Amino acid sequence: MVRLGRLNNLVPTKFTPWKSSYRRSVALPQTRLITTPPHALVAKRLPPQPKVKGFQWSCHFHATPIATAGATQELKQTLVPSLLQEVREFWFDHLSGEDALILPGPNEMKRWFSRDAEFDKACVAQFQPALETIIASGATATEILDAIDISLPLNWLSILLLLDQVPRNCYRGDKSKLVFGLFDPLAEEIALRAIDAGIPTQSSDVRYRLSYRFWFQLPLMHSENVAVHEHACKQYEATAGDIEQFLRREVASLDGDEKKCYDVLSSQQEALQGFLNQTYDFEKRHKVIIERFGRYPHRNQALGRQPTPEESEYLKKGGETFT
């Protein structure tokens, strides 16, 4: 399989590649999103949805100790640019080429959503120390964002992968309570802030590269709040509409990077529609559970929650566990 090489022609920016210890280095560029001042990104929040009872920011869903000055400093020393670069290199290293960044196929998706003991071990070896630092710091979503350069759109992607995806490979079984109770709420709030700041819709690095863009929606899927799922559905619909509108543009109006994305997406419209439908359907499968139970029954054991008779019957009959 051809490995994803240096993407020097992806966007016209300079960067210093960082070598991953898991697989061959993938040089992923970073451009700065200049549409919104960096200080404004942290301050922006998705407005509450007052029509939905119980909607609240996910950082309130779990209890962590107040971060001390020392812990905050250690967090900044941990979430350094090289680590964030490593997360992306590790997560996308298996892609077969630049086209797969724009539209991932079933084989590319399989690695992300199939259980693989070796992949789990690699996640633990490379990223569990950083996750343990986050746990020990008791950091909020705001403090985590303060520790990284949020003017770089791909840093948002990295921190979402680190908080929302990597823990699922590092903490399985009884340890998954850390995933559901701590990392998921952090990832959810950061994803909501990223969406509100326009990272997945305004950044040229992310907007038409579906291998990047859909990770901004996954943390919402993991929420146990129906209001968040309603917002997630709107995001999936907006993505489909955005791509449809993009493919209607005059080719002559596109810049070089947009033209590359256009060529890939327009030449694989059946696969594109399949990807959009599949990812949205997966969100709907999650949402219907939250609408029915108000939570995910398969998380009860890890979180020490007493299941209801209906939840027990649901799982007994083969209800969704997404594992």
C-alpha cells in the first residue's frame, strides 16, 4: 500500500515535519485561520437551546479537581506542538494517498472503527502519558484550549482526536469510565466551540477534507444529551449541503487546493453520497437511544449506574453497544 507522503502541495504554507515513532512520518501542513481572532475563539460558545430542558455545557457533567498552577503548567508542557502533530500523523498515517484525506473509503474507515489490539497498544505507548497528565490536572475545556495554539485549525483537530478517540483505545472495559465520564465531556465542549468558531466550515485545511471534518462531529455523537444530538444532526445536514453547494461552483472560480478537493469529490459522487449517508445514519442510531433512554445503556456498568429493566431487556436482545 502506498503510504501518505508529504503533502507539500496541499496548502501553500511552511511547516516543520515531526517524525512519528509509530509509523513513517506524514508531514501535515498547518495554516492559520485568520477569520476570527484567536482570543475570540475561546470566548465563543454555542448558545444554549432553551426549548430543550436540561441542556447545559458538558464540562458540568463530570467532577474533576480544580487545576492548580503547577498542573496547568504541566498541561502546557505536555500539549506541545510536536505532540499535536504526532496525533495527526498517527491517526492518518494509514491513508493510501492525498485523495483519502478528501474522501476516505471503507478501508480507511475500518482502521478507525475496528478493534485492533496492536493499534490499542500503540495508542497507549504514545499517548496515554498525555492523557494521564490531563486527568491529573483536572483541566477544563477552556484550560486545555488555553494550553494550545487555537489559531491553527489542525490543532483543534488534534486535540479532539486526543480527547475523543484515543482514550477509547487506551481505556477499555472497566477503565472506560474515564472515557465516558471525563474525556467525552471535554471533547464535546471543545467540538461545540470549534463548530461555533467555524473551524470545520471556514478552514481550508478542514472544510473539504472529510477525513478531517467528520471528527468535529463525532464528539457530539458520544453525548448523552438529546439537545447535543439535535445539534449534531444539523451539522451532518449542513456538511452535506455545503459539499453539494461546493460541487455546483464554477471550476474557474476555485483556487488550487479547492480544485484538488473538487476533482476528488466530483469524480466519486456515489462514494461521497455513501460516506455522507453512512456517517449521518450512524448519528441517528445513537440519537434514537438517547431519545429512548436518556443515556447509553451499555455504559451503565462502567459508570456504576443501575440499569432499568427496560435497559437490561434492550441489551439482552442485542441492543446497540457500538463496540
